[in-house]
Amino acid sequence: MWLLSTIATASIALGVGANAATTQKVIPVPFSKPTSRLPALRGRAGTYSQELNNNLTGGGYYAQVTLGTPPQTVDLVVDTGSSDVWVLASSANLCQSKSMQSYYGYCLSTYDPSKSSTYSVVSQDSFSIRYVDGSGAQGDYIRDNFSIGGADIEALQMGLAENSTINSGLLGIGFAANVAARTPYPNIMSLFQSQDLIAVQAYSLYLDDLYAETGTILFGGLDTEKFIGELKIVPIQPDRYGNYSSFTVSLSSVATTDDNGTVTNYTQTAVPVILDSGTTLTYLPSSTANRIFRAFDAVDDTSGTGLVFVSCDYLSNDKNLTFDFRFGGSNGPIVRVPIDEMVLDNVQGYIELGLDVPSLPFDNVCSFGLQPNSDYYLLGDTFLRSAYVVYDLTNKQIGLAQANLNSTESNIVEVTESGIPKASGVASQIPAQQTTTSAGNAGTATSTSSPTGQSGSNVGTRAVPEPGWKALIITAVAGMGGLLVGAGLVIS
């Protein structure tokens, strides 16, 4: 993920059904809210889930974990785009410097190794990670006991940041081959399996919609109540060296469909994209993005303010317009993202903090949750909220389906050595009008029902970006929302 500004959050909870087999090894992990801590739900017999925390303007999903003896509670950004777990030391420069906090934000939660009897140093001054936006962290590699969603992991190696330009630690859950260390080590996904907590290195991600208060990451399994129709499998693509280091899949096309069935395709060829929960927005090739901008009269000001501006009128979505992402060829899965999930009502808050918006052809100004990029193509949270994604690191495959938004039921199925099981979700999503207000505008969330009628490597040198309005907004936006843009992508 790239960190452009801080993250505000709304809690996400998990409903765990009572019908999961007791022999399954699945770990439900809830996403929790730093300002209103909710306990992680305890899973049954190998099922572990963690509550996540949703930023209403589109970025920052936190998992509440504990580490050390006695346990210390820490909130970490869940990042499928990186592979290290790292935490902010209570003595970190950012946490002690008011001048740094004015640029990068207040430390959200920290860890004090002097208060843990199980803490040990692996190697001093060896943790150094830099992300593609220039943010980063430095410090020691350490080991300590770590607990997430009721799963206790012994002696997890992680980074302890004494220097950081990021105000929260990260929970990197990617391939171990992508850890930011000169000497590879077993990361959290490796230990989940080697300590017999889950059968294979796999998890499913359910972020739910923009205004939702429920959602989970489920280690070791999937939940058939959280998606619609068939879960389709696409292969993960290796990097140019033949290694598996990121969750890269083939995006065959991006199109829009309106309520008249009119389809407009914006792509000319398939491109590799990374499924990255540590990124707020969706980043597509410039040629594709520019076609979309012209169609929606959007104004690309990424070279100035860093935003793409679009009319807030699209939040009403009166034409039921969706962005349709197809993967893996003509028979591959399609995930449909409503336009009101791609339009973020966060510009007025930025204006109040001093953002100078250029002259625009519309008065009601929002930002687009889609931007151009020439180096990395990323599908972040503006896409992932509409998708149910199963990440199978062991079998190098991804399962994709349409998310069943606001589901309150659960039917957990374990992912085994044979790979992601062939599974079907609920038959359809039945919307119920449920008005939710955020950032000054009303949005509509949906409730769903099940078919039965129940409701349903990379070490880099540390770099500090030049102060600008994006950095200055970090502190003031705490509680309002901001952007995470691919900070999980590590620069070699």
C-alpha cells in the first residue's frame, strides 16, 4: 500500500454460524475499531476469524491483535500486498516527535518490548522497508508471541519500527518470499500452517460495502454465506523471475453496464493486476483510466492535488451503473462494482483543510476511486468491497465471486491441501432500504437474505516524502478518512 493520508474507521463484526464442522481448521479474525475496541471472536476447532475496521471514505482496514507476555493490544492495517508483520515501538521517532506527527499523523497504537517477558531480538537494525510512495519504517527484527482471532502463534518474527513515516503497523499476509529481509524467514502465513493452526496457507477476505459495520478475514477457510453464485478460480501469476511474490491475476476486461443493459468496454487487452487490501483505490493502465474519465467527465488532477475529481451526482446511481471486472478469460469470474462504491465523498473535508481544488465543470465535487498508473496495476478497497476473495498461497490460486453484502449468516468451509473447494454461495442478494449517513451525504446500505429466507524482497532505504498538502492532511483527517495507495508494494 502507498500511504497518502491517515485512516479513520468504522468497526466490522463477524457472525459465525453454528454449523461449521468441529474438525475444520479455520481461523475467523474480526476487523476492530481502534477507538471502540471490540473483542476478536473465538473460532471453533481450527476456525479463526478477525474483525476488521472500515474507513467510511474508502481506506484502512484494521485487525486488532495482541503480542507479548502479558499481551499488549495493537491495531494493524491488514495488507495482502506485503508479507511482514511490523509494529510501531512506543519509543518510535514518529510517536515522540510533534513535528513529525504534524506531517504523518499521530501513532495509532504501539508496542513496548520492555514490558514483554517473551520478547527477543532476532537482529538489530535489520528491519528496513520502503514502499512505492516513499513511506517506510526501520528498526529491529524481533520475535514475540502473537495472537489474532483466538489463534496463538508462538515466536513470530516481525519488524519493530523505531523510525517510521507511517502512523500504524501493518499485518502483511502475503507470500513469505516477499518479506523485507535479506535473509528469508517464515512469516505469519508460514507459521499459521507449521504450527498446525490451519491446514494450508489460505484465507478469505470479506470487506462488505462502503458503509458496512460487518466483515471478516477468515484464515484457513471460506464462508458460503458471504458470496453470491459460484466461486470461480483463477491462477496466481508468478513474477518475472518465476517466483510467487504477490497476488497477481489476469484482468481480462473492465466494462460498465447500466440498467438498460448497455455495456461499454474500456479495455483492449488483458493486464496483470494485484489484489491489495492495503490500497484504498483502484489503479489501472492510463489508457484504460483515461477512457473511463472521458465517459464520466472526470478530471484527472493526480499530478497536482493527487486526486481525480468527479461529480457527486453519481452517488445517487439512479441508472444502477456498475463497473464490471472480468478475470481469467471469457469464462472467468466477473465482479460488479456499483458506481457509488467508486465515488468517494471526501473532497469537502480536504477543502476545509486547505486543499486548493482546480476549476471543475461541476460544483458537487467528489473524488474517483479509480486512478491511472504506469507502473503498478492494483485493485484496492474500492474494488475489494464488492468482491469475495479467497487467497490460496499453497496452491497458488485465487477464488473470486460477487460479495453478498451485509450478510449476517455464516457457513464455513475449510480450504484443504486439494485447494479451494468448489463452492456455491447464496442464490441472490435481496436489498433492503437502510439509510446511512456519512461525510455529510446519505448513502444506502443493503441487507441480504440467504435462499432459505434467513437474513442474511525487498529491503529499501528509508525515504521521507516532501511535505505537501497530502502529508499535512494526515493529522487533521484522523477521524475523517484518507487514502492508502499500495504501501504493501515494497521497492527493492
